[in-house]
Amino acid sequence: MIYIQRRERFSAAHQLYNPNWSEEQNEAVFGKCANQNFHGHNFEMIVTVKGEVNPDTGFVMNLVDLKNIIQGKVTDKLDHKNLNLDVDFLRGKMTSTENIAIEAWKILQPEIAKHGVELHCIRLVETENNSVEYYGE
Ligand SMILES: Nc1nc2c(c(=O)[nH]1)N=C([C@H](O)[C@H](O)COP(=O)(O)OP(=O)(O)OP(=O)(O)O)CN2
């Protein structure tokens, strides 16, 4: 078993705000991230796929195919978007780094499986200091 990775980048705006809470509670929990006029991040999404090396190609999976899947199914839909307003697969969800990674997994896992390999991890970096890793459970 060997692991391969593809990094994609996207820039997006969002707001962390729970409409079921008071202004005070939102401010207490989310602080500046609750700003009603949104704020932005330059995200990095690192997708790790695992499998065996195909002796004919030397590849687990062609990284160009992986790039096209991630861009076409996920990051093109996030780049230069407002995550709270513009993205169908985030509608009604808190746009935390965790939830973005989980929703990306739901989309990417079946697409990657079509190539006879397995999605292992989605790492989503929101800031230099804040990131999440999701392994599908
Ligand atoms: N569990 C989570 N916590 C937080 C998330 C998140 O997605 N999941 N997101 C945020 C903010 O959107 C954002 O990350 C701002 O956080 P902040 O700590 O201010 O980010 P920086 O790394 O830029 O700040 P430093 O002071 O340099 O660490 C908050 N929490």
C-alpha cells in the first residue's frame, strides 16, 4: 500500500454564525468570525489516496485524474465563492473547516473509488495555524 497526495488551493469568504443563537452567543463563540460582512481565507485542500502501484503505469492513480476530480467536483465550486451563500453542498451547514472537509469527502470518495483506489484523508488548511484532517469516520 502506498499513499499519494494532491494539493489544491482555493480562496473563499465565509461567516461562522448560528442563526438559532443570539448575537451575544454568536459573538462569544465565534468572535470576529461572526462578522456579518464575512471574512476570507486562502484554503489548501490536500487529498490523500491509497492503493497499490499498477506495474503498467507505475501509478497508484494518475495524479492528473485526481486533480481533475478535486477541481471539477469540489474546489472549482468553492474558489472565489461565499461559502455561506454560493455553495450547494454547504447549504444549511456551518461553514467550519470540519464541515467543508466532511462534505468534500462525501463528494470525492465515490469518484476516487471509480479508479480502483481508496480516499484516505482530506486535510483542509484554513490558516497558517488552523487545519483539520478527516479520514471518513
Ligand atoms: N474547530 C474550528 N474552530 C475554528 C474554525 C473552524 O473552522 N473550526 N474557524 C475559525 C475561523 O474561521 C478562522 O480559522 C480564524 O481563526 P484564528 O485563530 O483567528 O486564525 P489565525 O490562524 O489567522 O490566527 P492566529 O492568531 O494567527 O492563530 C475559528 N475557529
